[in-house]
Amino acid sequence: MKPCLLLLALLLGFGHYTRAQLLLKDATIIDGDATVSPRKGSLLIRAGMIEKVIYDGTVPDEKLTVIDCTGQFITPGLMDAHVHLGTLNMNDQKGIHLKTDSILQNMLRHGITSVRDMAGDAIFLAEYKRKIATGQLAGPDIFYAAQFAGPGYFAMMQMGSRKDNDLGTTPWYRAITPEADLRLAIAEAKGAGASGIKVYADLTKKQIAAITKAAHAQGIQVWSHGTVFPAKPADGVAAGVNSLSHAADLCFQQMKGDTLGFHEAWQQLYKKGFTLDTTVQVKLLQGMQQKGIFLDPTIFHASNNKMWNALTITRIAHRVGVKVVTGTDWIYPEKNEAVPLQSEMELLISKCGFSAAEAIESATINSATVTGLHDRGLVRAGKRADLLVTNADPYTNIATLFTPAMVIKRGKVLR
Ligand SMILES: [Zn+2]
């Protein structure tokens, strides 16, 4: 090991750090796909990738670093599919870097090896994405969105707390008029390093369809807010976006008319006697299931804001077979404290009918797939060695994922 890497590992508080060929021996392997039963096996890791999952006990006859995992469990590394790392006050560069370094290290310590960032300053995010990818900083891999919204939305933000001049005029905060050159806007978003377009607000059904078509033509994902206004949730489904965020937002589908006014809709929601029409939800969610559109329900966020419909909607989504991802849209602690992803997964299990296996699937393979990543999220040959080793069985104790005995990122053991 190079001395600088050792120093980095020590500074980060991780006791052991290796890049060699590695054998994780005799663990119970949890695949990530909930339909695959856990099995006893060993993992051969080479050059940061899982080379082989060995179920028949035949360990290769070569020099390896062997870690005995008898009695332990291996799962894919976890993913938070809805974070905001780049929305801090960019005028205080030193402060935000110190804070972000700590947040990212704490995420990794708690088993989070990748994140989907749902809009923020792309210069800042690109810098962190690169630092982590090149091993200069320990943290989850970052994949981020460029936010597209109508000019009305950005004008509203300017009047509010945000006074940034870049709102609506950068590739990552892009005001989309009906005349916008979408092909160019999407190419610029890609150029700024975005993995997806976040369709956010003040856009019509026709615009969402056009953005989705143009984005998919350039091989980039489309992640929509549950309700975009004036477009309704079903408009995002019809457009074939890759995901809808915030289950609570889907309740707006039942309101009358083909379009929704932002203020009127929220007023109606908070008026006494609003009841969720579950038949409308079943139809909407079945449409998502048929098109393979992921739901990013953010139920911890919703529960903290007393938006209980989110739990019912996520329960229905689970019942009709919509694929769910685990996004928190919540603040991460800088210190070695519990992370909101744990609460999100616990709520899926306690309130929405998910088994622990299904909650793990949401936080691994589903969250990777929605981000457009096919190199991670499963404990299988050919996938990145982003792994957790736990002392307890996550199927009976989901909390154990967040205090892993080992976090392995790209084949490096951090513990
Ligand atoms: Zn968000």
C-alpha cells in the first residue's frame, strides 16, 4: 500500500485497507434480488470487481488475502436514491467542503456506497464525484441530476430564499420554455456530468413527453417529481419517465381536470375531508408497473411532514408490483450518527408490507437500475465489489446493515 493511501485510511478512521485479490470466505450471501434465497458461499474479488461467487467450496489455488466470514452475511452496498449534496451556500466554500467531506464519510461508514443526487450545483457535485472516483476521498459514488423546470418556477425561487443568478440559466438548473432546444439542453446536462434529467415543476404534459423522448435518445435517464404542475402524475407515466419521486405527490392524480394549479391543488389537499381515492392510485400504479417506472416514495420525509397518504400509496405500489427505490430527500449527519436511509428502509418494512429482502432489493439493485447503473447492486460475478459484511442477519435485523463489520468499496476493505 502506498503510504499516502495508508495515511488517508487512518485519517478516515478505517483500520484496514487493501487492494489485493481478496477472498471473503464462508459467508451467507444475500444477492440483492429478493427472489434469490441467501446461500452459503465465498467471494473472489479482483481489481475491484466480483470475479466469482463460489458456492461449491472450491477455492482457487493461488495467493489470496483471505478473510474468514464464517457466521457473517454479505450484501451489496446500499444506495440512497434521493439526496441533495449540492444545495448548500456556495459562497462559503471552505465550510461546505468540510461539511460535505464529513457527510460523505459518514454515509460510507454506514454502508452507503452510491447515491443519486436529485439536483444541486453540478460544479460542486462533479468535483466530489471525481474526488471519490479517484480515491482522493472516501465516500459513496455520486450520480446527479440536471433539474429542468418551467421559467415560472425559477422566477418563484428568485423571489424566495434563493437569490442565485444561475437559477434557470445553467445546464444543471435549466429553465425550459415551450420553444427550448431540448436536444441542446440535454447535451449540455450530459456535458455537465448529469446522469439524469430531473423533471421538476411548471411543465406541461407535452413538455414532459418531449423531454423524456429527447433524453432517452441521448441515453440519459429521466427522473420526474411525482406531480410536476400543471402536468399530473399520470402524464409522467404516459411519457415513460424512469422514476417518479414522492409517493405523497401521487394523490394529486385524483383531482378533477387534465391539469393542476399548484396552489389550488395544495389547498384542496389540506381542506378538511380530503380522502385518498385508492382506485385512482391502483390504476396509476398499475400503469407504472406495466411500464417499469420506479417509485421513489421518500416515506421518511413524508412521515416527518405528516403526509400519511405516502404510506398508503407505497403499500399499494408494493401490492401491484411497482419497483421501489430508497430515497430519503433528508439531511445527513456529519458525525458518526444514524442515517435517514435506515429509517426509510424500516418504514418500508413496518408500514408498507415489504419484507426485509424486498427493502434490501429497493436499496441495492432497484436504486442502481433507476440511476442507469448496471455494474452494481447485486452480489454476482462481473459486478463491482461494493459490499457490506454484517455480523447479524439483515433479514431478521435490518439495522445491522447500518453498522457493518466491513464496508468494501471497489474491492477495498474499509472497517
Ligand atoms: Zn429532492
